[in-house]
Amino acid sequence: MTQNKTILRALRGETLPTPPIWMMRQAGRYLPEYKATRAKAGDFLSLCYNPELAAEVTLQPIRRFEFDAAILFADILLIPQALGADLWFVTGEGPRLSTITTADELAKLKPVEDIHETLRPIYETVQILSRELPSETALIGFAGAPWTVATYMIAGQGTPDQGPAHALKAENRPVFEGMIHRLTEATIEYLSMQIQAGAEVVKLFDSWAGSLEDDDFTEFSIRPMQKITQALNERHPGVPVIVFARGAGSRFAGVHQATRADCVALDDGVDPVWAAEHVQIDGCVQGNLASAHMVTGGQALVDDTRRICDAFAKGPHIFNLGHGITPDADPDNVQLMIDTVRGS
Ligand code: CP3
């Protein structure tokens, strides 16, 4: 019966009367039960590497809201850590990593086949989830896209304009390209193991795709995602891939064809009426409600939710936010969004 899960039907191209719904960062600090489990685990990374507790926080939003899909609880920066970079999180600030900007540093990274040693607990979380999720709920695995992960590895932290990564791309092309290549290979192996452990869909997060211009966008956002999609399709035919090239703007048109992904996730920077005509025409789309509505709620939330559902009603659509829900969001607004989508 697994193939009848609503998200899988939408990903195969079916137009459904009610779009399936899940939410980026649905397990997170806006939920009191997440904060309680996180306190038990200690820090964020200990939670990611604790299969029982990571599965527990993945299940919390499913129990509370009955979303149509669960997304594995982990982080896109576990791949650099598995390749040998140091990683830690500074409370209130975000991630920090040891930087990699030279040929020597790149050469010191571990070989791709060694990543599983570190990432084994993540696969175990996936196995627990595929046993424990309700039979109608799909399980989504994920990884960061190579460009976005590289921006953190090069800068050692999040950056507003990805300046250090753009500088390395301009000043030391072989090291930059070597890093993208290594991340592409590692991501194929990582997602392949998630699928073997029970992930039914995988998503690539290219959160900083928008800062790549012209040919760079094609070469460093689209092409690595296309390579990963192709390798996964060959190894695991029928497992759908969602790609999220955040900030792509008018370049969202053509992403299905260029990556061969089953679904293009849209941020809230594109108008749904435009996107129905220019993106959904090529296949399933996901998105694109502004996350701010989860903080402010009210009639504006209802109106925008209906506008998005109406715009995408004639083709395959998965309802979602345009980006992750923020810690100051109100769970009641999440319920209001779900009730509006499901028409109850
Ligand atoms: O969507 C989900 O619920 C699945 C889990 C998930 C997390 N991060 C959990 C998390 C996913 C898919 C991510 C992706 C991720 N991580 C991205 C790409 C998506 C995006 O939001 O653009 C990026 C850029 C990261 C790196 C990262 N991890 C950052 C910048 C931060 C923020 C630091 C902070 O303190 O807010 C994190 C931490 C993080 N990842 C949290 C969660 C629930 C908060 C950690 C906590 O509990 O303190």
C-alpha cells in the first residue's frame, strides 16, 4: 500500500483534490515537546546522533498535526563532519566548522567510503522511523546540495552573501571544484544509504542557490543536483527526488528538466500563479507559503494559503512553506494552515 501515500502520488504526477502537506523544519523549537526532548539530549548534534531521540522528535509533529510526510531529523552539515571537518553549534549564533580553503586541507578530508562510520546513527534513525510511522505517512530523507554545504565548509559558518565561497571559486577554482565533486560523491552515498534504510523520498536543500549567477548557477547548483538525481535514479528507480534551489527566482522555470528531479520546491519569492504556468507545467511543485504567517496567523494566513492551493489546483502540488518554520512561530497557526488546506 505504500505507493498510495498521497505525497508519492503527487510526486508521480497525480493531481489530487487536496494537496498533501508537510512543513520544512516541522520538528523544531516552536514545539514545546521538541524543546523537552532536545533538553534531554543535551546539544543539537547529540540529538542528531541519538537514533531513539531523533526518531522521537521526527514523530512529534506527525502526532500533533498528522502531516502527510515526516522528514528525518538531522542536519545538512553532518556530511562535512563525516568527511572530517570539525563541527559545533554556538547557541544563538548557529553552526561553526573548521574551514577548508586549500589543496592540502581538501586532500586531508576522509575518503567518501568512510562517511558511513560517522553517519551510521542517522541510518538507524531512518530504520526506526520506517517501522514506527503511521502507514499513510511518507518518510523523506535529505541532504544539503553541494554548493550550499560548500559555502559553510569554506567560510566555517553561515554568511549573508556566501562571500568566502564566491572568493574561493574565483581565486582557486581547482580546490573549489574538487570540493563540489567530493560533496557530490558523498551525497550520493549518503542518500543511497538513507533510501536503503527506508527513506521513500529524498530532498536536496540548495538554500544558497540564489547567490549563484548565470553559468555558475547551472554549473554549481543545477549540475551537481542533476548528477545526484541521476545516480539515485539508477540505483533506486522509482524513489522520487525533490530539489530546492532557494532564491532561484525566474530560474525556477526549467529546473525540472535540467535536474530531472520529480519535484521542484519553491520559496516564497515567486508568485504561485506565475509558478503554475512556468514551473508546474513540467511536474510536481512544492511550496510556497511565507513562513512569517506561522508567526502572525489570522485572515492573511488563510487568504494566502487558499491563493496557493487555488493557483496550483490544476496540477501535482505538495503544500509546504517557502522556507523553514521559525522558533517564534505559534503551533496554532500551523493548525490553521492545515485546516485551511484540508478544507475543515
Ligand atoms: O526540516 C526538518 O525538520 C528536518 C531537519 C533539518 C534541520 N536542518 C534541523 C535543524 C533540516 C532539513 C535542516 C536543513 C539545514 N540545516 C539547512 C538547509 C535548509 C534551510 O533552512 O535553508 C541549513 C542551511 C542548515 C544548517 C543549520 N542547522 C543552520 C543554519 C542552523 C541554525 C542554527 C540555529 O541555532 O538556528 C541549524 C540548526 C538546526 N537544524 C536546528 C534544527 C531543528 C535548530 C537547532 C536547535 O535545536 O537548536
